[in-house]
Amino acid sequence: MSASTDQGTTPQGSATSQTATASGAVEGAPSPKRVILRLNVDDFEGNPSEYNDAILAYLESVGRSEAELLENRHYAHIEPFQDFLTIRGTMPKRFHITLDMEEEMTRNPDFNTLPHELYRVRRDTNGKFQATPFKDPKEAKVYIEKARGHMDILLPWGGSYGNK
């Protein structure tokens, strides 16, 4: 699953400002990162399009275009529901979609230096998905560090699985 190219505009359509840094990188320009979307199992009814809806909610929340999804700009690792697995006698309540943003900009990123972000995705009272960053930065940092321990090992960058 992916998204489109950055058009250099804000959601309102005004141009974004981009400034080159001393290293040659462009501030404000898209760069590779890994985004973890944390979702409630109960918010999903089993329709595969719901995954795209959750990803679109994230893209919208950060001012990115839904075209990015259609143009396969990013790669989504979707954790399967674990109906067969119980943890301490209870079914898992959450699952994750891990997005490798700007997948084609790098082949084998160093996961130790690659930025990671964490968002909650929930349905609002109208049934529409809403993505929000964790409110407590310390909680987010701890969660990301724990998740990186297995996600960065089990989920190779993008859809390459080491073949790029």
C-alpha cells in the first residue's frame, strides 16, 4: 500500500516553504521514516478497505495527500488479526499497521537512526477513522522503543525484503 508524491502544498493548497540545510537536505521535504499506527481490533469489521481508510486517516492528520496511497509511495505492513491466539486467556485488543514512508528514497535504512513515529487510529462517533499522535511524548518514546525491538527485525524496509 502506498501513496503519491509530495506536491509541495499544504492541505489548503498554499505552497510550503522548503529550505536547504548545510548537508544539502531540504527542510520540510518528505524523508524516509517508519510510522506505527496502533488500532483497535473492535474498530474493524473485516473489510480490507478499512486498512486503507485507517492509513488515509493518518495521511490526512499530517496534511499529506490521499493520492500518496494510490501512487504506492509508502509501504504498509499490516499485522494480521490473531483470532487463533490468546494472550493470558484473552483475545488481543489491538493491532498495528507499520508504514514505511517514502519507501523508494532509501534501500536499506539504518533503523537505529531512522525516525519512528506513533499514532493512535480510532473511529469517531460518526464511524470515521481519526489518527492522533500519542499525547504523552514519554509514553510514545517507550512504546516505540519496545516496538522497534521486534518490528525493525521482523519487518524489512518496504516491500523489498532485502531484494533492492
